[in-house]
Amino acid sequence: MPTTQFSLDIKKLDNFAYDMSRCIKCKGCYWVEHTYMPGVRFSTRCPSNTWNDFDAYGAFGKMRIGLAMIEGKLKWSPKLLEIIYADPLCGACDVGCKRNLDLEIGLSLEAMRVKAVQEGAGPMPAHKKVAENIAKTHNQFGAPHENRKKWLTADIKIAEKADVLYFVGCSASYVAPEIARSAAKVLNAANISFMLMPDEWCCGNTLFSVGMLDEARELAKRNIEAVKATGAKTVMLTCAEGYRMWKVDYPKLLNISTAELGFNVVHFVEAADEALKKGTLRLSKPQNVRLAYHDSCGISRLADPWTPYSGERGWMGTVNPRLKRRRGTSGLYAQPRNLIAAIPGASFVEMPRTRENSFCCGAGRGTKEAFPDLASFSAKHRLEEVREVGAETLVSACPWCKNNFSQAVRQNGDNIKVVDIAELISASL
Amino acid sequence: MALKDDVAKIVGEGNVSDAKKDRLMYSRDYSLVPPGIPDAVAYPSDSLQVSAILKYCNSKNIPVVPVSSSRHFYGSTIPKQGGLLVDLTRMNKIQEINDADRTARIEAGVTWGQLTAELEKKGMRMIMPLLPPADRSVLTDWLEREVPTNTVYDYGEPMQAMEVVWPASEPFRIGSASVNGFPDSKSRGGNPSGPGLDFYRLVQGAQGTMGIVTWSHIKIEWMPKIDKILFAPVSDLSYAIEFLHRILPRRIGQECMVLNNVDLAAILAEKWPDDFDRLAATLPAWTLILVISGLFRRPEEKIAYEEKFLKEVLRNEFRDLVLTDALPGFPGAARKLLPMLRKPWPADKPYWKHQWRGSSQSLFFIARPASAPLFIDVVEEVAARHGYPISEIGVYFQPIEHNRACQLEFTFFYHEDEAAVIAGLYRDAAQALMNEGAFFSRPYGELAPMVYERAAGYSAALKRVKKVFDPKNIMNPGNLCF
Amino acid sequence: MAISKKAYNALESIVGAKYITDDPAVCEGYRSGPGGYESGLGYERVMTKIPACVVLPRTTEEVQRIVKVCNRYSVPYVPYSTGFYGPRSHCHVENELLVDLKRLNDFEIDEKHMYAVVGSGVIYSPLQEEAMKRGMYVIIGGGGAQASVIANLIGDGWSPLSHRIGLPHRRILGTELVLPDGELVKMGSLAVGEDPFWGDGPGPDLRGLLRGFTGLRGCLGIVTKMAVKLLPFQPEKPMPTGIAPNTALALPEHRMKWINYQVPNKAAQVKAMFEISKAEIAGAVTKVPLFWRAIAKAECKEEFWDLWGKENEETIKNFHIVRVLLIGFTSEEQMKYDENVLNDIMAELGSQPRATKPSDESWIKNADSAGMWLMCGSYVSVDYIIETLSHAVQHGEAYADLKKKYTPPLMPDYGDPGWFQSFELGHQGYSEFLVYWDQDEDTTGVDHFYVETSKMNIRNRFYTSLLGPHQPLYLTGPKYGPNYHQWLLKVKDEFDPLWVCHPPTPLAHDVFVEKAEWMKSIKDWEVPKKFPMPKWE
């Protein structure tokens, strides 16, 4: 029986020909997982296909398009680029498919973008602008690099050397400093000593996500070296996108496993939850709010650690050696809920779509820059759920989510407060 | 006469007649449909004869009116354009009773009397409409979608695979009987659907206008081991209907119905008119009748859990309903009524609806159960306008499948010479009911044009289907929208 | 590949520019296969095409207008709800319009009268959830929760829960059908008013045009709205648990319970079904193919083969399970009664209950149906029959024999006779055969096996789902009815004289056999010189 060599390497779309050709069009990538289906409202979890109803915009459509790309059947066009890039790569499709099957949907979608960049068709102009900004000023926004630490206030204690390195990220540094401040205050209050990167640069999430692998790899190497040079044992982030990038995609870019990074990658909610359990973090100030929590994709569906793989595929598509697939089981669901439960006076309601069934805010991985309409649509769609459960405050764990939801709330004229979980915890210190 | 002679070549001399007395027998029935007389009557003995007859009539453009029973209520077997009446009562074999798969195959002429007796010998039964006459065709009653008194089975329809003869075709088997060589096949006739299309739907409710169904498989059931019949006097029908909405979806009971005093009196009375007068005057306005049963295994346990459930519901939610195993003031009602519900009405007794004044007309339709009181108001208002006493209307409420819907039936009793008045009442009541949303799914006689005017799109599509199966419109013309 | 400019403009004015496309990339997204139900086979390779144009209507009225435009400008079209049914639900000719019905997703529920009204875009799991919130349930067909409710009810539509109701046909109430020429037929109580609560008539029942035993694949029009029966359930809602991929519904302990029984032999398995049906208990009774157990246990495809590879004909022959779902519809006492009766029956048959998980993954919300494709990548239910239980038992044996001849390329199943169970409390029996293969191998054997199964059914006088558009009409037609195909074709000609609705269905499989070289060797039935339909390419 002839075998095919393949690897989970997104630099070659061919590696995913089997996966794309075995998509059964069940749309498990599109619907909320049926066990958890909440009813006729809020029945989907694919932002791209909920925004645009043509099949091409769901993963099941993209699998067919990916095959056509391999077969040379399609010419690059604005429409084809839109199909590939109007997508926050939130992982709902990958996890949905892997409930029952062994197909690598998420990696196929990443590989399609890599191919677009390789062939000079992609990324979108807005992404190229981001790349320029990063090249010039080491942040997404093109803001002055020297202002990166301006979020710091005098009352925040930063250690010269510590086990924990807080990687703040571009968003919290420049557009959502309240998140960084709140997180820092919480860490201080919990006696968690932490340091910052001496010279923090963008993590490269957008570059990687839109297929600019070479640029992203350079940043990855540089950032990892910089962390190692500090002697940090743990890199902690308040940004779910950054968390995913460091934990999953840095190893992917360097063809190593997460375990081989040389340090742990954690999200703020993990550090805070641990402190809460140990008793070093105490939340005493009451907040009488009815709140809902949005599970940001980077710390839910997309959080499984990375292990490189290459092997061969043979009879009936079986692979050798055995491959333990990433099925989205490592989501940080308990930690934020523990933290919220510890806030005196707070009343927590789950939304109809929760945990791995959450509906992405639509901002991440290059989407908001190139497709602001999709990002706005997704956020507004998610806000319907917030209204449905009567929540006054929406909490998330990523500045991208916060920013996108905040804009949508303003546009809607909703009476909903949007906060990051760091702010929520900080307000109860 | 050419018709008779030609048909005689198919069925034999003794099995066709153009004698006036024979033809007159089919010219009227219990309905108000005006009389019509066939040109001849044929009595075929098998499907091949039926097929030959239809081929012949189709070639000569002769209308065909199929008849399977000896007693008719709705006028659909009265020839409207002359032609050949095909009487299938000789085709009355129970061809097979398969108790393992719980199916029987019966010819069109098999009657309720015949079938229930045969099944009883094996400890079996069929679900039944309310008191069908013993000499009516079982197959026809189910084809025409009579509503069963049994509400507990989710699978409602008793009909399975069948054979039909379309004009100008060989006998055609529907459903799993379509297998070549049936019944000498692995297929046992249990599936009515297919092949290709659901032909069985097209002949249901068709009043013989599509083709002639010569035999059919039907579902049969085992007799329960224990039966208990329960009664509740009811003054507020809505209250009783709410109770049924509560208990029937919980799969309580076998037979279940609500009858008003007039109908129940007519059913129970033995000595006429004394029994009837007394009963009609003293029975409660409505009586809810519910049969609960224990089956083969642990029958007492089944009765026990149903009774426990009923007791709790009545105590906690329906205190005003008193459900017991006797009809207060009428000892022996239980012992009398239960067997009646499992047997047809004896052919040698005047039909229960005819015992009072000799004639009756029933207006029945499908409705949402909660609308029953509204429809009753509508009918009473029309009856009053026509001078028909409200206290003399028979009303029968039959829940369907867990009470998701119901059949409501109004019966008007009259002497023959009052027919014209009743005709007017019937028509006006039907119109008024339709205006309020009553769904006449079985439009007999003059109900048909009323219904099909409202269902213009449906009627247009029906005609196109009819064109395929009966392009010359020889099958029972003048009925439905044909 | 395109439809005429005039047609495109007319269609655009109906749905608006946002909901029509002829972009090649977008149309490519509607490709049939190469993975999916019945995909990776000859039929899909030969008969399916990428649409030239796709529209997304929102209402019945828009659908009607679209169909009329298609008739006006001779544009072939195919109705498409989810596309999950495989090649038969995709475009079959060049320059075809695909009418994507997903936006027809209105939903209403009438709790008291136990029905829901759905558009073609509504799938099963939301309907099930809405029903269960209100103490009711629906039967989700084996295709899974992702199937369109309407498409499933006019196509297939059965599951172990059919133990109580059987035919999905009678779950259909008031319905709207847009005929192939664009006329609208409303059936049941909808024929005379706005209320869809009842499905029969008036008079003869035109629901007969919606399907046969299995569906017509949309070649006789487009159903845009349907009222669907909901069935009374028990009051404690099963709750979802777990994180993907290990999600399940936790069953309320005193009102729902699956029990697996191991029985000594096949005869006992069959007897169990007869007896349970006769006793009129249980919500579901089934024997499922043993490889489903391996799928349920396996975390990945390789683990499946570890498990399945250990089986052989002997182990299969000697391992018989009857799976029963008890539902306390009436009360806890009723469930206890059902369980007592069930244990009486199983004890008589020499069987004991086995430890069974108090949860459901497969048949209430049907979340794991996609697992059918785990093992090999390709799958189809090649034949599935509702007849009597007696028929189901015999069919399995004949079929298993034929299947051996075609293994490989079919996945080895060691003679497992498939899925069978009682329907309609024993008035019917169900048997289904699932086959699996790898589409990268030579699948000629699978194409042949399909047709050979039809022939086996004919020879052995079995009823079958391989009728209508599923297999060559000229093969099965003369042998069932007889000549049901002539009636089907006459009805098709009456309602779709241009054959503009999903051509060349119902003759699609006949056309496939003519076009595919490798099918010539098994074609031993007569066909007319020219198929009686207008020519589409």
C-alpha cells in the first residue's frame, strides 16, 4: 500500500490535501456543537459564514477552495482573497470538526494564507501597512516605539529580575493601557514579582496570522532570545492573541514544541487564579453588577500546546507515527469563572454560546484591520447574546475583544460596560 | 346492452347486471346528495378483473364508480354521471393475518364485522373509528381517513402496503408490496410508502377518483389483557379539553373521547324512544370516556401507574373532574360500552345515528381542540337560525394523537321529510365553520366546492395529478374538484 | 460557464446584489465532494458540476420568482439546503443555478399543539433544543443534527427513536411546495388558510408528491416551509456536559436510560425486538453495527483500527447487543414498569444488562454522526429499508454475503449485518447497511456494489431504498409496481415539462451508467435509445 509523506507544516498547502479532500460538509465548523446547541437563536459560531452566507465563507467551503488552489483551478482575485482573509481564524471550525474527525482545518486555513503571500497575492493592503509599522516602530499601530512603556504609573512595582515576565503587547501598551495597569496592580497586590521586557517588540501575531511567516519568524526568534536573556521562567500575557502566538505559533514557526520553548507561557487569568487559590489574592470590594464573560479564542479553542509532526499517511488515511491531535481541550475556562465567582456582589450569567462554543468577537488575526465590517458585525452579533442574558457588563481577557466590543457598544448605543478581566479583578482589590 | 355484455365477458354473466332494481340500490345513500343511477353494476372477484374492467371503461370513456361497502353515508358512491358501478363486496377475503409482524392483508370488501371476528379468534384487534357499521369496508374507512378512537399510538395511520388499479393499467402495488412476486417475497407489506412516489397518499381521501384499491395491509394489535373504562361527567368542555392536553401527551389510555348527552344517549339506548329520552335528559352535558389498559406483561403494573398518574393530576390540577369506573346514575354503562368500542355496530340493528328519527347528517372536520367551544357556538347559532333545537344536536369530540388536534363531529337528527331544512342547515353550518378555521380535510358532496374554492392552488395541483392517473376522468367523476 | 445575462439580471432584481454571485471562487465553494456522503465515487466525479451561479433567497415568494425566471430563460436549477446529502444534492449539468435555501430559516413553535414550522434552512439540533425546552422531542434522522429538517423529512428521516413512530412521512403537517414551474401548492390545512396545524388533504393527499419511500432529491420542486410534528417527551431536559470532543447529554436518571444487553445469539436479538415491540415499551430499540462501538471508543482513526482490527468473523458472529432506550414519558413509575418488563423479556432470552453510560452522544442531539467518516474517510448508507422485522432480518443476511465480494475496496466488517431494529412498536422493522472505503483507492467496486445491491434486492424480492433517483430507474422500475418509473416520469413531465428542476433527476443514475465506462460491464437491463427527457449537458 503506497504511503504519502506529509507534515503539519503550513508552508506547503499540499500537506493538507488529504484533510481538505475529506471534508464532509457537515458544517460542524459552522454550527454551535450540537450537544450544546442553544436553540434557533445563537445557533452558529463561525463569524465569517454568519457574516456572509455563501458556503465559500465557511471552512467547509474553504476546504474546497483550498483544493482548487492546489489543483490550479482558481486565479487569484479580490474575491478569493476576501474569502481567505475575512476570517478571524478563531478555531471554532477546527474544534468543531475535531469533535468527530481527524482533519486539520485550522492549519489548512493558515496554509492558504501562506500560499497567498508566497505567490505575491496576499496579504491584504491593511496587513501590509501593519507589517510596515512593525518593521519601522516595532508595534502594529506605527506609534512611537519610545512610548511603549508610557502605560506605567508610579505606583506600579516592576522587579529588575523575576521569574515572571509580563509581556504587555502592543494593544495594552498603546490603546488599552488600563488593562496593563490593572494587571500590574493585581500582580503587585498578590505579591507576584514580575519584570518587563527591556525592549518589548510586537509579538508578530498579525504577521503570522496573515501568512507572512518569514517576518513573523524573525520576530519570534528575536523575542525568544530576549526572554531567555532575562532568565524568565514564565512569560505572562493579558492578551489572548499574544498568548496563542507565544504558546502555539512561536514553536510552530521554529518547528519546535511548546515544551521546548524554554519557558512557560501563561495568561493573566491563570496567574490570578493560582494566587486566589493560594490566598495571596483577596478580592474584597463588592461590585454589584450582572456580568457575562466572553471566552476569548486565544485562551480557549486555540490554546492547545504545539508539537511538530511529520510522518506518513497510508491505508484508509491512517498516519504513522501516531498523532495526538490538538482538539481545543486546553481552554482556560475555569480560571476566569473562579475569579469572577470570587468578586463579592457580582452576579454571573453564562451566555447561550459559551466556552469552546463562544462566538468570536471578530477582531483578531488581521481581521479588524482588513475587514472592519466583519469585526463590527461579529461584535454586534455577540452583543445580542449579552443583551439576551440581561448582562450590564461584558468581561473578556483580550484587548482585541475589549476594543472591538467597546466600539460596537458605542455604535449600538448599548448600555453595556465592556471591561477586561484584569480591570474587573483590580476593581475588587 | 353493450356495456353489460362487454363487462360480462370479464366477470361472467352472473356478475354483472343492468336490471333497474340492482342499479337503484346504489342510487342513494344516507347523505343528502341527490340520487344518481349507474348504467350497470359489475361484481368482480379479483384484481385482474378490476383491471380489465377499468381498461375497458377507459377505452370507452365510461365513468366508473367503485364501491366496497353495503352502507354509505357521504354520497361519494352515488354515480354523478352514470357509468359502471364496480361493487367490490365479493372481494372479501382476509388474505393473511401475520401476528408476528402484526399486519393483516384484506381485500376491499372485507367488513368490520368480518375482520373483528377473525382477529378476535387470535386474541387480536384493530384500532377503530367510533362504532363503524359492521357491513362497512375496513379498507375504505381507512382510505377515507376515518379518525380512530385510540389516541396513544404515535404512528396513527393503520394502512400499510396496498394494491391499486389505475385506469388503463395492470394492478399496481404500492409501498413494499410493489416487490415483484408479492406476497411471495421477503417483503411482508409493512411499508406504505414508495416506490418512487408516495402513491398511497394520492389514493387516500380520494373517494375513488384516482383508482381502485383492491387490497391493503393494515396494522393489527394485540388485545389488552386488562381494560378499565373510566367516565367523567363534564359540564365545561374547555376544562375537559385542558385535562386531555394534560394527560394524553403523557401517553395515558387507549380509547379516549368526549360525547355529548345526545350522542351518548343514542349510543347507549336499547329501548326506543324511552331509553333515549331518559338518557338524553339525565346524562351530563358531556361525558369524557377513557379506557386504560394493561398489556401482555405485568398488566396490573401498567394500570397501576396510569391510575396513579391520573389520580395525582386530578387531585392537584383538575379537582372539578371526577373520573371513575362508572357513569354516575347509569349502572352497567361500563360493562356495556367497553365491548362496543372494540366491535363494529351490528349490521342488523339500525345504525345508532338513525335510531332516533330515521335520518341524520354529520358534519365533521379537523380542528385545534381548544377551538371546540367556539365551533359549538357557531353551529348552535346556525342551528337556531334554521329552527333546529340546540338540545338535539349530537356532538362528538375525538382527540387525535395526544390531542395535538381533534375531530369534531356535529350530528343533526331528522325525519326524512325534514331533509330540505337540514340541507340548508348543513350548508350554512359548514360555511360558517370554514369561515372560523375549521379544516374539512374530507370534503364530501357539496362541501367539496366550498373547500376547493378556498383551496384554489391545491385544487389546481390536484387536477394535474388526476390528469396523470386518470386522464379521461372516468374515476368517479363529479366528486371533490373533478 | 455562465447563465445568461438576462437571467442573471432578473435573479439579481429578486434577491438583491448581496445574495447572488457568479464569482468562480464563491461557486467553487459549492463543489460536491470530494469528501462527504456518497462522495469520492464515480457518480460524484461524473455527474456533479460547479454551479455557474448561486442565489440565496429569503422567502417562498422569492423562490417562486426565481423558479419562474429559470423556466423563462431555460436555466436548470437545483435546490440546496445544506449540501450534506452528497453529490445528489448538487448541480448536475453545465451552466446551472444553485438555489441555496439557508436563509429560509424562520421558525415558529406551537407548544400546545405540538408542532413547529420551519423553513428549509432550519436544521435539527436547534429544533430539538427548542422542542426539549418545552417537554417535547423530535426524531433526528441518522444523518445527524446538521441535516435540514425539511430535506430530511422529504428524503430519509429515521433513527432508533423511530421505534415509536416509524415513517417520517407522517410527521409532516401543513407544507408549502414551489412546483418546478414556479406555482405554489400549500398542503393540508395551509391549503385553506394560514394555519399549518394539519397535514392531510383536503381530499387526496398531495404530500404524496414530496417523496417516495426515499426522496426525490428536489426534482419535483422546492419545499420552502413545513410544519413538523413534535412528540411528547418527558419533563426533565437532558443537559449537555463535557468539553469537545468529549461532549454528551447527561440523561435524567429516573426518566431516561440507555441499557445495553448482550444476548446469546442472533435469534435472541431478533426475538428481543419482537417481544419489546409487542410489549409496547421503550423509546428506542436497536442493534447497531459493532464498528460504531469502536468509533465511540476511539480517539482517532488509528485507534479505531487498533480496536476494529482485533475483530473477525468469529467475534462478530458471537457478539450480539440489543440497545434499549427507556423513556419515562408518563412518570417514573412508568419507566420502572418499562424496565421491569424489559428485564423480564431479556431474562427469558438469557441476557443480562451490561454497564451502560447514563448519557447520550448519538441519538437525542445526534452530535456524533460525522464519526461515520472517521475510519476510512468515505461512507454511504448503501441500502436502508423500512419493512417488517421479518424482512429486516433476512435482508441483512443476503446483503452481508454480497458485500464480501466487494471487500476490498469496502472496509472489512467481518459480516456484520448492519443496523437493524424495530419501528412502529414492531409493525415495521428497519435495516440499514453502511459501507466505508478510501476514495483514493479504485472505487469501481463501490460503484458496482451499489447497483449489484439493487439487483440482489430484485432477485430476492426485498423492498429497498434503492428506488427512484437512487439507482437506475430503468433497472428498478420494471421490477417494482410494476413499472412505477413510468408513473414517476409522467408526474415529472406534468409538473416539469422543461425538466429544468434538478436535471437529469430522476434519471440521474441512469445517465451516470451511460456515461461511465466502468459501469458498462454490469449493465444488463434495458434502457430506451434516448432517455425521455430534454437534453441538458
